[in-house]
Amino acid sequence: MFATRIHPTSIVEQGALIGNNVNIGPFCHIGSEVVIGDDVELLSHVVIMGPTTVGSGSKIYPNAVLGGDPQNTKHKGGRTTLLIGKNCVIREGVTMHRGTDGSRGMTTVGDNCMFLAYAHVAHDCVIGDNVTFSNNVMIGGHVSIGNNVIIGGGAGIHQFVRVGHHAFIGGLAALASDLVPYGMAIGNHAYLGGLNIIGMKRSGMARPEIHNLRHAVRMLFDRTKSIKSRADDVRAAYPQSAAVADLIDFITTDTKRAYCTPPLDSAIEISDSDENS
């Protein structure tokens, strides 16, 4: 068991639970309902407030503010929470808010996530594992982000939008519609510009599955039928593909948003290099 180190200029309020081998640097402020797991490092000037849990092995950089009240006028001050997973890296100036008492009441961040400087996670969001927010990424309330998603610098995501597993959102994109798993959204407002082939390769997806997804997405967005009615055709065409099943499950889940689609005057574009993947 290793001793926890708390700099004498930091304030840890009575009631906070601090794990083993935690290093709390200068000028931090830890609230009375905070839980910090083992091996967490707070460099300096970090504020963690409210009922917030930080998973073991996470590292938090200066001026991050975690667990603040939700920026939502419907919130009436009830007890809500922020849960941050293990081994997350939270860089300078990042903000994350707790849930609202009129909604799910919790904001959830998965394991092994990285949030670069000045990113923002709003109330009631659900973020999966291995997600990367580049600098200045902003997501509104009630957003759902799947596993292994990468969001480019300065991108913004509208409240209630869903982003599927392994998707990629380009820098400065403004995403106001649901983005299917493995999709790549670019532009302002963002449109579906293809598939996140690089991300799929990096995750170890087999070449046949990449080909299945490529053809499935072309079927799904060919505009001869509505997307949801096309979903049954796609599932029937690729009954053994786990990746296609993930895509269709996302499409057939109830949502408050439309889907991020290709521009009206074009189809899904996939480069020759992608075809040879």
C-alpha cells in the first residue's frame, strides 16, 4: 500500500474518499462528496466538486473543473453525479458537468479516454471507452458517444445526438444528427463523408468486415428507400456480420435526431485505397 500525497496548499474537504498512491498537487480543491480511486494524479489547480468519482490511474491537468452543476434551467438542485472511468487523461481546462435531476441524473465517462485541452462534456452524457476528444471539442447535454470514437479539434455536437462505435468526427465539424457506427462526419453542418477506415484498421477489424460495412453503408444510404426501411434489407444481406449488426442496431434504436447522411448531390465516397483495405 502506497501513501497518498496532498500538497499543503490544496483543500480536501471532510468526507472526500481518496484512494492509495494518489498525488494531489498544489492549489487543488476536492469537494466533500468526491471519490478518487487509486493511483490518480492531480497536477495542480484542479477542482473536483459534487458527487464525482474519478477512476483509478487517471491523470488530471491544471485548471480542469469536474463535477460542476449542469448548465440546464430544468435542473432543480437535486443530487446528481459524474462518473469518470479508469486511466483517463484529462488535460488543461477541461470541464465536465453532472447530470440533471429531471433526466438520467448522471454523466458517465468510460475507461481509457483522453480529453485534450478545453474540451467540454455537458450534463447527462454517456461516453464509452477509448474515446478521444481533441482540443476544444464541445458536446451538448444527453449526447451518447460509443467506444473508440475520435473527435477532431473544435468540433461541436448538438444535444441528444448519438455517435456510434468507432466513428470519426472531423475537426470543426458541427454535428446535429446521429452518426452511424464506423461513420466519418465532416463539414459544417457535418455530413456523412464515408467510413472511418483508418480507425477500423487500427482497432484490428478484419478486412472482410470492413468490406461488409462498406457495402452495407452504400445500401443503407442509397435513397431508394428510407434509412429505417432499408435497415431490414441490409441485415438480411449480411446476417453473419457483427459489425453490420452493430450498425443496424444503431439505426433501429429510437432517437430524437435524424441521421447524419451524405450530401443530397452525392453518394458515400470511398477512395481506391479504402477499396483495397
